[in-house]
Amino acid sequence: MRLVATCVLLFLALPLRAQVQDESPAPARTYALLPENDDWSFLADPSLQSDLWDPIKYIPLDCQACYVSFGGEVRQAFEKVGNDNWGKQPYMNAFLLQRYMLHSDWHLGENFRIFMELKSGLEDFRAGGPRPIDEKRLAFEAAFVEIGNTHKKNWAILRLGRQELNYGSGRLVSVREGPNVRQSFDGAKIRAKAGEWYVDAWAVRPDLDRFGFFDNAPDHTTAFWGVYATRPWRRRVSFDTYYLGLNHELPTPAGSRPYTYNRGTAPETRHNLAARLWRPPATNESAWDFDYEGAWQFGSFGADGIRAWTFASDTGYSFPNVPLKPRISVKADISSGDNPSSHWLGTFSPFFPIGNYFGVLADTGPGPVNFIDVHPRLQTQFPHGVSISTDLVAQWRESLTDGVYAVPGFLLVAADGSRARFVGYRPGVEARWQIDRHAWIQADYGVFFAGDFLKQASPGRNINYMEFWVGYKF
């Protein structure tokens, strides 16, 4: 019934919106990944209100510079996974995922703001029941107050409460957009601008998603803090540099991320120093784009130390002025693995990474830990908002004495004495129809063909993955 209601809302809203737009074309507007970053203050001019949802995007309040904005998202997904974890679950698992989110953004003068966002993630029909990333009946994804304003050359803002964190490419800090339930944190953050630099500093604890109603709580065994700074450079090139710190104690509460590596489990304190140089894909002329990022990690793991590292690259070339506007790109990444005979844990930790790091395998298959990969990709854009992306990922182990890990960083397949380096390869395809700025439909398909290591250390069956999505934002 929820899926039917979503489709009815989607297709009924489209003609209404189109009719209003014909009368008064609206300015170009998009929805940010974090809805807290949407700015609807321009709708204070009634002549600019042209969209179906504009009446709730800017509602003036009875004070100077005061208004409230409402919005939300409905997303339905059908997911089908065969031979999950390369055959440790040797069956076809098909299930339905539903996401409902609703937020309100209260601007109470120029220096005070309250933002709240509710989330509801539901799962049906999955063999084995829902995972923590699948289901959360009802909870606050965000609920924070913000003091300060950005209407100055240099500024600083204090944020307190539950909030989302998403930085850079999302390789180490992201909102976990692909899975059904997004990641949130409880704590404090300072946002600031100084000259050309934008700097965020935070101290938080990850939010534990339990399956009930408003029963989430901060994970008191895990502390996460950091500083992220970014600035534009020249010729559309930008530079990021950041420090991340994480402390994890034992025992681990239910729902918390398990910090278990091939060598075992122990309390962990990890520090991360990193830099990123990037240039986004071109939209008006043929040009190169790139995203290069390197990180060094150190700290302690039980009685041992930590020495880990990673380097990631994404180099592409766009042809926006030719048919289908293709972009050809190649990712080449490497992250360190462990040698259990040493007194230094060498396994790189991705902290809170983006869910679909390896393309369409959003919540199954390998993650960016102890790996070497080459990842060519071709993206094309067809008329009427249709785009198709095809790619191929080939993966090897960086260390032959460490295993293969999931996207969040927990161990999937132990090394088990295997000396094989090749993990496998995955061809995949993603087709998306962006119907308008509100509605979209997407289909993903991929097969992870097991390589020599997986055939030696696990059942070694090929993972088959398919997902169909429909979404609507307002």
C-alpha cells in the first residue's frame, strides 16, 4: 500500500507541477544531499513561487527575518541479492525497502536556527530479518540548534544536537545515502569561513539505529572528532585537508560497528591525516576532471600500534558538447592491509564511508579496506533526463596476510592462509531517469565474479545484485 501511495503521489504531482511551471517558469533549483543546506529564502518574493511545493518551502513568521520551510522524501526500493557474501548465504534474497523522511527548518532571526528531520525506514520480506541499515521505525535523523549567521565576509556558527556529517568525496565521512537508513551523529560542530577557507570542526558520537520508535541513542563506546578545511584554488580546482580521530572501547553495544580485523578485536584509537585535490566534471566544454586523495593513519590497537594508509584517484574526461555527453573515467585505488606477525595494525579503516563505493553494490560485496582496484567507467546522458552508467571493477588484496572487508570496514572473509591476491571483478550498469527535479526512477544490476582468493577462503560463488528504486523529493 505504501508503494502504491508513493507512485500515485509521484504521477499525480507531475502534471500539477508542470501546469504551474508553464504559467511562471521557476528559477533553476535542486535538492542538496543534506536538506539542511537548501536555501529557500528567495521565495520571500511571491512572484518567484511557481512550484507545486513552494507554499510550504517558505512560510513567513511574525518576526524580522523569520520563516519556516518544510520538505521531505519518499523512496521505495526492491533489492535482490544472490549468494550474499560469496555464498555464505547461498540463496536468492529479495526484499522491499521503504524510506520516509520529513524535515522542518526554522529561521528565527538572522542568528538562530532550529532544524529537525524525522526518518522512517522499513524492510519487508528479507530472509534473516532487517539489518541495522534497513530498518528504523521512527526517529530523529537530525535535531539541532544553530547560533550565528553566514551573512558576513568571515563568520562562525555553533551547532548543537543530532546532525549528519558528509565531507569531500565521502570516502571516510558520509551520510550513508545508499542504504535505507542514513547515518547521524550526536554532538557539537563549529562551522566557519576565514578568507577563502571553509572549516568545520566537530566532536560527536555515532547514533545507534535500533529498530523501534524513538529508541536511538549515541554509541557511548565510540567517540568521533575532526577538522575539515576546504578552499577553491584556480581553474575550478579545489583543495581539502583534514584530520579525523576515532576512539572505540569494548564491549560493543548492539547495533554498533564491530571493530574486528583479521588479527582480532581490541580497543582502538585511530588518527587520520589526509589531503585531497579535486576538479569537478565539466558541464560546458570538454575538459579533464580529477579527484585525488591520500590519507595516513596512526594510533593504537590494544597493545599494538597502527600504521595504515590509502591513496585514491578518479581521473575523467567529459564531452558535454557531443551526443550523449559522455564522460570516460578510471579510478585506481589502494589501501593498506595487515601483517599479523608485526606489532603494528596495518589495516586501513574507512571510518564512516559512502555506501556505494564500488558502484552498484551498495550494501553487499567488498569495501575499501586491504585492496587494490582498477575501475573504468562510462557515463552517458540521453534526452529527457535519462542517464546510463556502465563500469567494471577489478580488485586485488594489498596484503596477502589480511582478509576482505565490507564497506563499513568489518571483516567479511578472513585470509585463512590463502596466498592468492586476486579477489574478483564486477561488471555493473546503472540506468536512471530524472523525471524532473522531484521524481526519479533508477535500476542497478551487477555481478561480482569471485577470484582465486574468494574461491580458496570462502564458498566462492558469484554475487548477483539487482535493485529497482523510485523516489520523490519535495
